[in-house]
Amino acid sequence: MFAKVRGNNSIRSTLSYNDRKLKTGQAEIIHVGGFIKDAKELTNKDVLNRFDQRITLNDRTMKPVAHISIGFKHTDNLSNEKMSVLADRYMEGIGFGEQPYVVYRHHDVTQPHMHIITTNIREDGSRLELRDIIFWRSRQVADTLAAEFSLQPSERTDIRQKSSFEIKEAQAVDYGKSPTQRAISDALNIVIERYQYDNIGELNAALSEYKVTAYTGKESSHLHKVGGVLYQAVDDNGRRIGCPIKASRFFLKPTLKYLEKKFIENKTLKESKRPRIEAAVDWALVGKAVDWAGFRQSMEREGIGVVVQKSKVGEEIYFVDHREKAVFSGESLGSGYTLAVLQPKLAQQATEEDVAIQRHHLRLHL
């Protein structure tokens, strides 16, 4: 748990930032303190009027607004209720328990975090000093709560990295034309957290859409023996390019240990997505897809990417369902969906189609 406090001079601009997140579904109001109405009953006007009423009691204060952001680790598994309790305890701890405040839970990055908007103007018009809170009290309270609620301890490096690795819009890495680490980070935040896969091969199939790969090294390498994982950009042919980056360098910290937990979680979760992919493949094979290009196009119309990449046994086919956020290897779907079966079947269909076309043209000329 790590808390960061900053003073602002405008309550409107501070609320506007969070309102934009609310409108796009990237945030929700989970709790309020010092309001007559409950969080679900409040309107934007209610919130603004409450703060305006308090702030106008002291027009000499240059920064009457406090914007607090509190971040947590994924392993903390915080519900909205527990996060609300932590917000109350934190506000009490820093001496703001009697102040009006609104708690927003944000979903714009993979790390669970909340924003608390409040004012340092008391009910009698006097001012609470933010300087002491910013420089020492906030950290002390956060560390105390982390210990009490068995939360992961704060790491200042994570918060410093937050602005650098916050997701805006993930795109395929364009090596040499955009900051590589940021582009890889965006891809990792989306794929690792939102897709369901249960091995490195399936993860890399999804990452390949963003021209990124996770590399665990050859079995004889030191990297493999110590359970390390590196992330790297790849070119159009899937070859690794640029400098590999350690998992610990990213805000998400997707180490092999972290990934292995995701493998176990995802194995059961993704099973319900299997029939959709199988049906899409079956339909593509009986439809107009007579070659690889047609097969891929048919699958893409269903929102499913077809990825062929090297594995320990040669080449393997993977299906990346972007609608359901699930990845399956052909082998995991069954013998009828492997690369060894699909390649000759599609080639045969293409040959039969060519023969049919030739016969049609021949009849036209007779």
C-alpha cells in the first residue's frame, strides 16, 4: 500500500479528472465521508456544492483541495468494501476523518488503486496543514494499515513508474520509432491481465499480436535454470530484436512465478470459451476458406487470430480469441485442430477448388 498526496487549487478541475474516468467506465465512486447522502445517491452537483460550501469558508488558502492516490498490489485482492474501510482508516489516520471526501476506485490500469478527493478547510474555516501529511504522516499511516490488514508493503519505485507504464492505448511495437519499453509495457498490461492462457506458448501467441515475446531461455541456459523471463520486441517474422527487458523492470512485474499463478487460474476459467473457437474452425473449414489466407480471414471475422509459431516440437498453431480474451493451442483443442491436420486439409481444399474452376472454364469453352 502506497499513498501519494498533492494539493490542488481547483476543486472543479480535480473532480473533472475523475468524472471523465466515470463516464468512460474507468472508475466508480465506491464510498463517501461527510456527506448526507450515500455514494450511490450523489450527483456531480451534490459533490461540487458540498466542497464549494466548505472551501468558501477560507478564501486565503491557495491550495484548498487534496487529491490522494493510494495504490495496492494485485495479491492484496481488495473488494470495494475493504477498500472503503481502508479509505476511512487512512483519512482518520492523517487527521482528515471529519472532512468531506469522495473515494473513487479506478480501473484504468491493472494495479488496484483508489483516488480520494477532499479539502483541508475545516468546518470553522481554519486550515489543515498539508505539508506534514505530504512529507511524512501519509507514509506512516499507509505502512501501519498495510501491516494491520496484511497488505503488501509499499515500494516507492512502483509509484514512480506508475505514470510511465499506465495504460493509454496498446499498439503493436514499432521498434525504433516509439519508446520500446513503454510499448511493451502497454502490451503486457493488456494481455497478461485480460487474456486467459495456461502456458508460455499461448501467452506468446497473444503477445505476438503486439509484436512482443516472453523468453525464458533454453533449458541449458542460466536464465531458464533460475526461472527468469525476459520480454522483447519481435520483427514481422517473429525474430527477437532490440534489448531484452527483465520482468522486474515493468510496473506489472510479470515474473515467471507471477505467470505460473496465472496459468493455474486461467486453465479452468478459459474452458467455457473452447466451444466458440472449435465452432469457428469447423465452420471455416466447410465454408469458402479454401487456403490459409481464406481460413485466416474467416477466423478474423469471428474475432479470432490464427498464430503459427515455433515450439519445442516444431511449429504449432494457436487461436487467440480477442472477443472472449482466451487463447488455445490447436493441440489443446484436440487432434482435429492441430497444424499437422489443418495444413494438408486446407491444401487439399485449395487443390479441389482449383480443379473445379478449371473444369468450369473448360465447359464454357466447349
